Amino acid sequence: MEKPILGIIGGSGLYQMEEGLEIIEEVNIITPFGPPSDSFILGKLEGVPVAFLARHGKGHRLMPSEINYRANIYAMKVLGVQWLLSISAVGSMKDEIEPGHMVVPHQFIDWTRKRVSTFFGEGLVAHVSMADPVCPALSKILAEEARKVGATVHEGGTYLCMEGPQFSSRAESFLYKSWGVSVIGMTNMPEAKLAREAEICYATLAMSTDYDCWHQTEEDVTVEMVIQTLMKNVKTAQAVVRRVAARLPVERSCPCPTALEYALITQEEAIPDGTYERLKPLVGKYIPRR
């Protein structure tokens, strides 16, 4: 089949794309960083070649800290993915972002502690810019299409990514709220950082499920509450993804496809052969030495 140009990573509650996806094959990808979360579903959505991955694995087997983010993004890269949609469940940190609303954040705060957040190292150093961590073009399309299906959409704002798997303490929740963040979740970092290093256009559709535990007039967050709200939003999220797929491909005139152009700092002759071979899908166009 054609190389998938759109990747979809489904989080809690969105383990598959049931409607509109013409499944062609299911493939297992071997990466130098270990196995991805699960096999990839390759098919067509609105005529566009896509690759779908369940972030937590089928049956939700993986905690946020157990997800092999590097393998997931590396596999998307070698499959040919150029645009990547991340669908995630989040807690709201603002009154106006009600449970059931959708957020397309433009910024992230990485508050994780245990996760490897780069492909680089072992003899090859790169420093990509994360000033604007999501693709402006893809985020704009995502917000527009979410509104067209009737969702209440908050465009912009900041996603704070915590380690988990526990939800916040009340003290932590009040602290994060004081920072002015919009939503809190457990999975978009280092996913967004790795997508930038892989030069893939990345955007998040964050589905608000609760008010964390800062809100004095609402119940504290529970898994039951999260899943109930998510299930109501799954059909909407699937409709949004279908509409985004229908608008692709578009010209990639954003900075994402050239993120590594001036980020690679190691002298070519100093790069170990093994490191180069492992990272060739990412750096080969800039260092075509072998």
C-alpha cells in the first residue's frame, strides 16, 4: 500500500478508529529503541493513507511511564508519516474548559521525571527548537474541523504533562493552576519532543474529562469519571480525525520538516557508525555519508 502520511496515536478511550477506516493490514515494527506500544493498523481514512497506534496498547496495558515513546515515534517516521495527531484525555485547569470540551494546546510544560526524551546521544548531539512545540498548520486544521462537528473547542493554551500514574494531590493541582496552564495530562511528553526531532508535524486533540481536584464545587477526579466522559466524546473525536484526514495532504511550509537542519552539532567524522545507522532515518538527509 501507499506510505501512510497521517499518523494517529489514540489514548485513553480511543483505542481504535472504527468508523470510516478501511483497514488494509496490521504490522509489527521493529525499532532500535525496542517495541512500540502495539502493532500498527495501516489503512485509508477518507482516501488518505494512515497509520493508527493505540498508545497504551490494546486493552490499555501500559502506564504512561511505561510507554516506549521513542519506538512509537521512530516507527511512525520509518513508515513515512508526515503529520501526526495525538488524541489524549486531560484534566481541565480552567473553569471555562468544561468536561466534554476539547482543547488544541499550543504549548507544553514537561513535568515528567523518568522518560527518555530524545533520540540523540551516544556520539551524536542535536538541539532542536521547542519554542513552538506543535505544528501551527496542523493545529489550525484540527481546531477548525473540531468546531465543524459541533465540539466546543479551546484553541491554544498550555498542556502540563505530569509523570503519573496517580492523579494530582490537591496541593499539586493548586500549584499547577497558579501557573496558568490550561489542561493536565500524562502522555504528550516526550511524544511532542520526539516528533519534532523526527521532523513530523504534531498536534494534540486533548479531551477534557474532569476538573482535576482543584475545583471546589466538583467531584475529585476518578477513573470512572474519566472513562464516562471519554466514551461520550469518542464518536466526536473520530469524526474530527476523519475530517482532518480529508484535508490532507497540504504543503508542509511550517518549520517542522526542517527541524534538524541546524540542530545537529556533532562533527560528521566523530559520529560512531552504530549511532549513525540507528539514526539514519532521521539524519540521513543531512548527513548522507554512508
